[in-house]
Amino acid sequence: MVFQEVLNKKRRKLIPEFDKLLELCYNNQTHPGDLLLMHQNGYYYPEVHNWTHTSEKLSPYVMGPDNEGHSEQTHYDFIGRYINSNLLTQPLSDYLNSVKFDSNTTEELKKLEDDEAYSIQNEMLIYLKIWESDAFIKSLYQLARIAIGESYDWHFKIKESPNDKTATGTRGEILRKQIIDKFKLILPNLFNSFDAAYKAQIRNAIAHSQYIILGRTITLNNYKKGSDYNNLPSISFDKWTEVFHETIILHFLYNKLLAKVLNIYDQIASQNNNFFQIRINREDPIISTEYRQVKYDPIFKYWR
């Protein structure tokens, strides 16, 4: 269940933090085009070396949504529709009062709990869509780098196999060590929000259906006593509400930040005949730096 009151409160608290993140990135980027590359998804695509339908020698350094970007749009549409269809104006405190045990309303209470459990399992799907999203993770990774003065990483790659020695890391490693922990140093309030929202044990329990719902409690079957990671035996529905709303507002403000980046470069393009320079830190065929002019289409709002 999605509470407008809770989202509004979190939004007001986090808008300044995302504004600070954008300001840090814009001021600290090591090339004026790094933020644009984050927005337009610059990536290394070595498969072009194997193309046989053209004799033209093509660069493996390209930009565009690719599969991960189109996937992100699919999930964005789903999440938006769910939120809009399930947004409650009822204050959270009033709802919590309605689910307090009262022997005179046992049947009504059981129905409320069943409806809440059904809603939460839909929210679990959204939780996975966000924290497993390749595009979401990649963009946050690049933002965290750019904010502290590191260059755009053309060779970012999520580890899909234990044998992959060239990958940046697993989703969990990247989220925790290369995004959230970096925010701790520069934006502690934003760090606190991500730390409260991203729970690897909960994500894994959802992904592997390792949970039980009894009453208003979610038991996590991947709990391991003494573990440094899977140390949460259960969470209440109230705690889930907090984690889910924190995740939703982070995802919402992340998308607002992307829109602001688009507007920034839209304005820059309009002052430069719709051309702009990007930097490519190449490793193929040798380590080198390439500068390339890209062109903006102001009608369809994309770069090529």
C-alpha cells in the first residue's frame, strides 16, 4: 500500500540531497561530457568487431539505451502505473489504527491483513525491479564516480558469472561498495536513505521466494544466525512500508535527476549548434583518449 503522506515527507527531505548530487557531478566531472554519457549510456560494445554486414570499421564505443535502457523504461511504466493506481490519501497513522487487533472486528481485520499481504507481494516485485535494474545500478555507479571527480567508466560491466574477471562487480557489490559507501563520504543524508532502502537480504529473499507471511510479519527464510549479512530473522509490515517507500522515492528522484541532466545538455546544445564533445577513455585497441563530436536532435531529444 502506497501512502501519499509518507512519500511527500520523504520527497521533501531528499530533494535537496539529489540537487546536491547533481551539483557535485556537474562541478566535479573531469570532462564536461561525463554527465551526458551517464544520461545517454555510453558503453563498450566489442561485438561490432564481429559484424560482417558492413566493411566500415566501426568503433566499439557507442552510446544509446541498448537492452538495459529499454528494460528500464518497461519497468518504469509498470512502477508508475502501480503507484498511481494504489496511492492512498489516508494518513498512515489512521491505517495502522484500523489494523490493530480488536476481538469485535476479527473478520474485518483478517481481510485487511490479507489485502495488505497481497499488496506487499506486488510491492516486492517492484522492489526487485528497482534494485536489480542494470540501468539504475549503472547510472548510480557513474553518478557516484563523477561526483567525487572520477572519470566516466566506459568499461562498466555487471558480473554475471564467477569466471568473469573483467566485470566491475556483482550487483550487490556495486550497490554497496561503489555507490552507497561513496555517498557516505560526500552526501551522508543520501547515504542514510540508500542504506535504509537497500537491504540485500530482503532482496535475495524476495528473488528466491524465501519468505513466509503470517499475520503482519514477514519471516525471512534466508536468515542465518551469526551471519554478517543474513542476520534479519523477520520484518514487520510496518518496517516493510518504510523500506518500500524509501525505495520508491529514491527511484522517483533519480528519474527527476535524469530529466534535469537532459535539460542541462538541451540548453548547452542549443548554444552550440546542437553539437557537443564527449571523451572516450579507450582500452581497445590500446589505452588512449579519444574526443568525439556528437549531435543532438532537439525534436526527439536524443544524441547520436
